[in-house]
Amino acid sequence: MSPLLGCVADDYTGGTDVAAAYRRSGLRTVLLFGAPPPGTTVPDCDAVIVALKTRSIPPREAVAASRTVQDWLAGQGVRQLYFKYCSTFDSTDQGNIGPVADALAEAGGAGLTVVCPASPEHGRTVYQGHLFVGDRPLAESPMRHHPLTPMTDSDLVRVLGRQTPHRVGLVPLHTVERGPVAVRSALEELAAGGVRHAVTDAVTDSHLDTIARAAAHLPVITGAAGLARATGALAGLDGSAGLPELPPGPSVVLAGSCSAATLEQVAHARAHMPAHYLQAHDGAPAEALDWLKTHLAREDRVMIYSSAPPERRSPGAAPFLEQTLAAVAARAAELGARRIVVAGGETSGAVVNALGVTGAVVGAEADRGVPWLLTTGHPPLALLLKSGNFGRPDLLVRATETP
Ligand SMILES: Nc1ncnc2c1ncn2[C@@H]1O[C@H](COP(=O)(O)OP(=O)(O)OP(=O)(O)O)[C@@H](O)[C@H]1O
Ligand SMILES: O=C(O)[C@@H](O)C(=O)CO
């Protein structure tokens, strides 16, 4: 049977976030990393997500990679494509949300697409087109200090307007509150007025359910995990298939995220396991690999992290730190680690690629939006890819506890 739903995500932890949302909606879900080579077949499932690493690459490359996945998913029989970006709308004035959404909408024959990063379960809401993180507007949240995509404007109509030549409109909350029929006519009116992107307000999950119903006929819709859950729920499945069992074995935590939640989790984990702080200098990779070998030989969980508050970060060091943590992950697997816990989307992308992981079956959630993944390679690894801002303070400790 063809999967019912298909999603292209702009980073790996974003892919896991949608995977958790679909799974919670009762869909048997497969997550693939990177564009699947032609001829790839997907195990029987209800939803397939292809996670790319396109959030911070040049827009043309992001568009090309996303379009390839769109064609591949269409070939799998997927009827509606979901473009997943971050619930904090991580992007710059060059994109990549606008250019990718434009290309997908055009190729999918969508005159108009919905733009809704609201994910109330993660504290992200949209009101009058303004994105809130908890009780703060996006531009006053810690996202204003993000090392790669600092977000300094909370008005999504304006932010997206700088990334696309097309018109951007708004479906306000009072329309959403009137239900799916009202939202659908608002979308039709916007489309008739030449709008390509309809930023849609949503403060609760039930608003997202309304939007999913109203947009069910559109070939391409966009958002974060909140709207993905709502589209998954429309399928009305019960997800009765069993969850994969995780392999036992030593655990390694690799933290490259500098987000507020990760900093707290790393501080908590340092009290529970040996930890090595990775800094940006020439000898750092060799030091980290030596440290790993020594400590993994005698402990069943260890952590290596570069996570740091703004004043302790090394400007321009992001690629070096990502690649070092990726090399550490590959070595950890060779040394027998069977659980790898990664904090940060970009960091997860580098780690998954270094491990050569191409796909995984989605398991139970360790925390909201953070599901365990059982890789399809041999030997199977349990992977936990944590978005920077997700998870309770003790997540890294719980995830590495011996079962
Ligand atoms: N000490 C540091 N100095 C400078 N850059 C750092 C430092 N530590 C990590 N980084 C870089 O910061 C970036 C953090 O991005 P990453 O996507 O991994 O985390 P995040 O943005 O918190 O997570 P998410 O995208 O899931 O919200 C990475 O490129 C990482 O290499
Ligand atoms: O939507 C989110 O906040 C996350 O899934 C994410 O994309 C972080 O990289």
C-alpha cells in the first residue's frame, strides 16, 4: 500500500519531530535521511518523511534537493506534500523557507499554500501573523541569538515577504475560530487575490485541526510538527503496529546545540556522566577521540559537548564543531556504542551522515517531539535526535539510562 502522507523536512531533528507527530496520530511512520536514491522502496507504512539538511545551505541547492524529494514522494503515491520547517521559522532573508515553498507549490500545481509554524505543544503559537515562543514574540526569544539563523522579526508575513517574490497574506485567528468552511473560503479569497502564501494564525491544537481540514485539498502545505499532527489525524488510523525495541549497549551523548533547553540539559547531564567540553582549536578532534576511547572503555554513558552560551561561543566554528562531533559519533559506533543521543538539528545532520544512516523506523517518544529511532542499517543503532529547544531538563540522563 502507498503511504498516505509524505513530508520533506529541512533538517534531521525536524524530521524526527514530524515523525513523532505522525506516530502519535496513529500512523506507522518511516523516516529517511537524505534524498532516497532512485529505486529506493519504502517498507509498508502510512507516512514517509524525508529529512534533508537544507535549512542553512544556499537557496538554489535547497530548492533542488527538496524538488527531487517531492518527485520521489509523488512516485510513491503521496497525495499531499508537507514541507516541514522549524517551529521558530529559522531562516534568513535569503530563505530557505520562501524559495523552497515557492518551488514546491509551483511544481505541485498549488496556486496557494498554507504557512503555519504553530506547534502549541512546543509553546509556538501564531497570532495576527506574529510568531510567539512561549509568552515572548519570536524576536524577543533566545532565537534572536541563534548562531546560524538569528530571528529578529516576529511578523511572519513580513519575514516571508522578504524571501519570496509572491504575495503573502494572512488568515487571522477570528476566521480560524469560525471553522474549516470559513478558513477554506478565506484561502480561496486570498488565492483569487493573487496570494501565494497564506500565513495562518493558530494558538491551539484545535485551530490546527481546523486548518488541516480546510487545507486538505491543497497539494502542498507547510508548517512545523503541529500542523503535521493535525493532517495525520485526518487519516483516522490507530497505529496499532508494535514499536521497535531498542538495542542494549553503551550510550554516547553529543551536544552541538546552543539553544536554551540544551544548555540546561547539558548542565544536568554533567552531574550524571563523564563529560568532555569540545573547543574550537586544531588539536580538539584528536583530544576528543582519545577522551572518548578512554572513557567509553570504562563507563556505559559519556557526553561530549560544544554547547555554550553566547559569550563563550567561537564565532565561525560551527562547521568545525559539527564535523568533530560527527567524527566522534562514527568512532563511538566502532567502539561499540549502541545508543547515540544528539542535541541540535545541524549537529544531528552531520552525525547521521557520518554514521552512514539512511533510514529508521520510528519508535516511542523520550519526550514530546523526540522519538527514538531504530536505524535500518547493521548493526542497528538506537538514535535520539533532539531539536535544540526540545525536551525536559533530564532528557539526556533518562535517554542514556541502562534499560
Ligand atoms: N561553542 C560554539 N561556538 C560556536 N558555534 C557553536 C558552538 N557550539 C555549537 N555551535 C554551532 O551552533 C550550531 C547549532 O545548531 P544546531 O542546529 O546543531 O542546534 P540548534 O539550532 O539548537 O538545534 P535545532 O536546529 O534543532 O533547533 C551548530 O552549527 C554548532 O556546530
Ligand atoms: O520545529 C521545530 O522546532 C523542530 O522540529 C526543529 O525543526 C528544530 O530544528
